[in-house]
Amino acid sequence: MSEAQLELTYTALAECIGRVGENKTSLLLATLALDLLSQQADAKTALAHILQAERLANT
Amino acid sequence: MTTASSFPDKVPVVIAGGGPVGLSLAALLARHGVACLVLEADASYCEGSRAICISRRSQEILGWVGADRPLVDKGLSWVGGRSYFQGTEVLHFKMPSEPTERFAPMVNIQQYYIEQYAHAAAARIGGVDVRWSARVTAVRAQAAGVDVDFETADGATHSVHTDWLVACDGGRSTVREQLGLQLEGMQYEGRYVIVDIEQDTQRAVERLAWFDPPSNPGSTILMHRQPDNVWRIDYQVADHEDPVEAVKPENVLPRVQAHLDMIGETAPWKPLWISIYNAKCLTLPSYRHGRVLFAGDAAHLVPIFGVRGLNSGLDDAGNLAWKLALVQQGHASQALLDSYSVERVLATRENIAYGAKSTEFMAPPHHGFALMREAALRLATVAPSVRPLINPRQSAPIEYAGSPLNQPERAGAFAGGAHAGLPAPEASLQTLQGPGHLTALFGTCFVALYFSSEPDVPATLQQFAGTGRAGAAALRLVRVAAQGAANADTVVDALGQAWQRYDAAEGTLYLIRPDGYVMGRWRDAAASPAPITAALARVLTETPHE
């Protein structure tokens, strides 16, 4: 993904979160994460992403 | 000391506002032979450092009036910066830069120095009358000119008639108010406190940013070095904080101290200036209203992030000066001034788009952007691919796409280089005076860059330089040779930079506007000069016959 496309994606998701509101943000992001994780090559890769996100969330 | 009674009754151009844009425009107009009167409400140069980051493009523009040398000598040049999340570096960026460059990508300097240097340049050139403590109070625009009323420090009122009034009187422009015009757009709620402190430091000159630093958890802090041992510190205040309370020293100084302690800057320090800021994306829809023109903050307000405020104002001045000079001196019709508005409104809209992106990161406007920033900063500690999201998107010259001055190009003629509407690329080369730079040729008049290894320039091209027109209306024909010796009309591109950056072949010709933008380019100009005649006719009322 190019830098411009990354920026576009970032903004689109930020605005999407803003539209659904704080109450539904967790559900939105869990849905999105599950969708993307299901497209990973295998469970090992998906689990690595989950553990990384958990570690970063606790910083 | 000039007495009040010596105010002129009539001047070609009045500039409302003697800030950096107004004084630079005055110097540029003077350089083109147009006299002007500058009316500034304040008693002298600005207080506080205000705009401090001067882009390469702005340095070029100030160079047209000889104000670049003191700027570069006094200022602190820099090429990049670092961003930190909590304690971790998450971005180290560098702007395009090369050892032989004419100007650094950015120079930090207090705004009042810019004002002084522009004023000194105007005084040196002559024809500029700057009046301090002269506040514009009323503007009456007519078809044939503008009457401007102003009040001086002694309470006396005066009136001056001018052919053209240029409003450079800032964000709260009196001229704009007098014409009943309003800025359009939006502003962001997030606020930043701006603090200048004096402290001795040996730290490298870089743009420094800390997100959620241990010194001020939850905040964002920016730091820039300035000359005279001054730090500029910007920090984000929480949404619930009262802006009046936020700028009180008892609330500001402990935060600054905590951060200086954190980064190991232990020398004694004192505060110099405190202000507060929120990002604005506002513009007039048009910068020309008959004989009144708008430039700088009077025309547009863009977010501070990316340093597009003063830099875009100086670009306004650079775009307007030559056009206004041509019109004022009868070399061009008033319609040329419409292109100023078209081009610079376009530039503002682009600056606002970039500025909005930066602001969404630096001062997130809602929960969605705040959450995404938290995610991006954390991810940036392990994933280089997301680090560009943190990049501050520094000011860069803007393409005037769709400008009425751009000349059409034959399809497929060029595979690279700079097409019409782009700034003419820089190149290091040999001049008669020794090593020099291509952009140093710009800023005075039209320039035709003729890329050729043949020492004799064809007569079909020589005619354009021999019209006898002076000032901004003149055309200077410069041959760019790949090798050989430089002379008054030939520069030598020994490094091959110019030929490569202009995608040149034998006989290629670029027509460059007085503000250093490409107006058109042709492969076979000597054999078919008619398009060049047509290009000049777009601007000038009289062009040479073939």
C-alpha cells in the first residue's frame, strides 16, 4: 500500500469510528479485525497479530 | 522623521499591513519599479517570534530582493526531525536536500527578523514608504481606484487615493471587513499553547515532537530551536482546560520545566512569549475584488502544522508582485490579476487539505481520530510501514494546475522534467561568476532557458530578448550548455543536473515566469517560435512579431 493509500485508509477508519460513536467502536473494530484476521495465511500469523496488538495496547 | 502632513495624496499601490507579507510584497514591487505606501497599525515590528519556519521556496522569494543573505546568516537551517511516542523514537524524517543546494529545506528564525530584513531590502531598493502606527479605518473601492482612510498615532485621520490596494493586514483584516467579505471554512477545537523560552543549548537543529511524553502524559509537544538561544515549544492542552488559564505562567512554566528536565536541557531558562492557538482552515473564495487584492492571513488562515502560514503568504507576494507590476506599468491587462487569485486560491485549498491532515493527527478533532492516533503511534514502534502517518507534511511548493497562464504541451513531447504550472527545478551549475544555481536566475523577469550545445542562439529566439521591454516585462534568454565556458548569457550544466531535471534535449526551451514557475516548454522552439509568441501574448499586451 502506498503512503497516500495508507493515509486515505487511516482517515476513512477514523471517520468511520466517529460515525458509529464510542458505544459501538469496540464492536466495529472487532468486526474489522476478525475480517482481516480471517484473511491471514494461517492461525499462527493471526495469533501473532493478536498478541502484538495486546502488547501494544498495554503500553 | 516624517511628519503627518507629508502623507501623499495619491500612490500607485497601498499595502495595508506591514507584517512579513506586506513588507516583502513592498520590496518585491519596488524591485519591479512600482512605488508603494505601507500602512501598519502597530508601532514597529511584531512582538513574539510568531512564524518561525521559513521554507526553501520562501528563501528563494526573499532572495529576489536580497533579503536571503541576512536570513540565512542569522537563521538556523535544518533538514529533518524526530518524533517520539512515550520514550521511543517512532519517526526520523529528512526533507529532500543535497550538499550543493542553494538553500536548506527550512530555516528557523523569528518573524520579526523577517520583517526587518524585508523592510531593509525595500529601503535599499527605494520607492517604498513604510508608515508605522497608521491604522486603516475605511476603504472605498471604485472602478478607477481605491480611497483609503487611516488614522495615525496622534489621532489625526488621513486619506490616500491609490490605483491598487493590497490587503496584507492579517487574520483580522480591516480591509476584508470594510469590503464586507468573510473567510469561509472551518476551525478545529484542539488548542496548543505556544511558548518561547531563552535557554542555551547544544542540541542539533531539528523538528522535535513528543507524543504522550512522560513529562506531560497525554499531551503532544513540539520543539524548534531559534536563533539567540531561543526554543519554540508548542504543547497540546486538554479539551477541558480553559484557554485563559492555560496561558498563565503558573500553568505553563511547570510543564515546560518538566519537559526540559525529561530531555536533559538543564541550563537556566526564562520565558519570552506565551500564546495559544487552534487550527483554522479558512479562505476567501477570491483574492481579487476589483482593485483590492488580498494576500497572506488576510486572504487565508491555514493550520500551523506543516508551516504553511507565512510561507504561503510569501508565495502570495511572489505571485502577485510581478503581475501587479506589469498591470500597473501598462504591460498587461487587469485580467492578469485574476490569475493571481485562481492560482493562489488553488494553493490555499491544497495547503488546507494538507494542513487538515496534519491537524487530524496533531489535534484529533474527535474520538475516531484520537483512537487511530493512539493505534498508529503504538504500531509505529514495531511497524515502519505506518510511520509515514506521523510525518508532519512540511510545506512544499504547489503546482498551479489548470492556471490560465499554463501553455499546452505537445502530447508525448516530454517524459519527465517540469510541465507548465510547476516550480522550475533547481540545478547546480557554472555561471560567469562561478558556481551557482539555476533558480538564482529567476525573480526579476521572464526567463527562457534554451538547452543547447551550439554557442550561437538562433535569431528566431534572439528576437524575444531584444524587444526593449524592461522590468518584469523583459525576457532574458539563457543558454544552458552541457559543457564549455559560462558567459553573461550562458550557464554550464557540468553536473548534468539541469538537463536531467528538465528532461532536456538539444533545442529544448522552457519559458519561466518571473516567479520561477514554468509557463511552457517546447522541443523545437527555434524552428517554430509561434507558441512562445502566443505564450507571452497570454500575459503581455505587446509581444514581438515573428
